[in-house]
Amino acid sequence: MKKVLRFFRNLFHPDKPTRVNLDYPLQWEMMTYQQFREVCFILAQPGISRDKALLLCLCKLTGIIPANMNKYDAKKVKGKMAFVIDGKEHLIKSSDIAAACHELAYIYDSVGLPPEPFPKVERMIYNLNFGQFYTADSMMMKAGADKEHANLWLKEAAKAITSGAKRKLTDTDRVALTIWWNGVKQMLKGRYPYVFQDGDSISIGKTQAEILQDILSCMNDDRPQENEKILKAPAHDVLFTLNKIYHDAVEKSHK
């Protein structure tokens, strides 16, 4: 994984000027699993402000540690912030830190496909069958619509994608699952636009059970005994076939 290298040119050691190279991911896709978990842990903190969260994320992603500013003459360090980098203290211009935090704003503002939320879950859901995917997607949509019981629905989604292995979720797990699933759905919308026409569900105005029944009817050639095979087929295979069916139906209706 190639990571972007960021140069801070205005670092000052108490004794002499120096230059320190810091690198951090500029999009979700560039994060390692550990980085993703650390970011989610920060985002899960109750009542944390956006600015504080982005600063903490910057520190975690780069390995720098805020230092005690009380030891410095306030006039001499005006406009600077102290950090420990590789065991030594450096003063960094506050504007550089603000610029770096701004580059991390995607953490709040953009949807992308981060690493998997839990070990043994494939990032792009290649290891999920269609039944698992559909159950997880239904539970995630319920979590978004029913805030009061969101934790329950998130737990059910986690059980679906881990074949029942993940039954308890921490706050970090919930944040990671939500961010990752949003990325999964964006990826699927790009690959299968006729299935996810509105980006949030396979169909509009029907219950999830009715939608699933419609999907199975499209694919079973009037042989309901095939439904179990469809549900156990790889999720991407089913979505690819559905996308072709819906595409062909739209093309036919335009002729």
C-alpha cells in the first residue's frame, strides 16, 4: 500500500531548525487495519468535537504525541504547537497542523472503502454469500432508520457477515462497521447501478421480505426450489446477474 508522504517544513527543535517527514493516509482506502481501528476508537468517544477528533487522528496516524506547552515562553512559541516525534520535542506551526487536519476531513465528510471492520471479514465482501449480504444490508438499513434500537440491528448485521462469530460489539466496532458498510454500498452502487438505483436499497416502497421475494423470483426461473442455492451463492455473483437482468429490462422498455 502506497502512503502519501507529507513534509512539514516549519519544525523547530529548541536548539536548531530541523525537518521531519510525517506520513498519513489521505483516503479511507489507504488505511491499514490498525489505523482504521484507531480512528474508529477516536470517533466513538462520546461528545468529542470534530476539531479535537481530527487532531487526535492526526497524532495516531503519524505517531506524533502532543507535548506540554507550559515549558515554553508563550511569546516565543506563539502560533506553534509542541509535539514529541521520535523521542524529541519539536515545535510545529499551528497552521501546518490545521492544514494536516483539513486533509483528514474525509474522515467526517467522505465515503470510502476502509479495511474490514473485523478480522476474517473480507474488505470487499467476496467471502459473503447473497443471503449473508442481504441480511446484513437489511440490518444496516434498520440501524440507520431506527436510532433507538440501532445497536441491536448493528449486532445482527455483524452476526450475518461473520456467520455468527461476532456477537458482541464495542463502540469502536459499531463505528467501524457503519463506516465500512457505507463504503461497501458505495462500491456496490458503482459496480451494479441497476440494482442499487438509489444507492440505499435494492427496491423502494416494499418491505425487505418483499424485495427478497422479488429478487428470488427474478432468478429462479419459476423454480422456488432454487432459492436456497441463490441465497448461498457468492453475493457478487448474484448482484452481477441481477444487474444484467435489470439492465436488460430497462433496455427492452426503451425500445
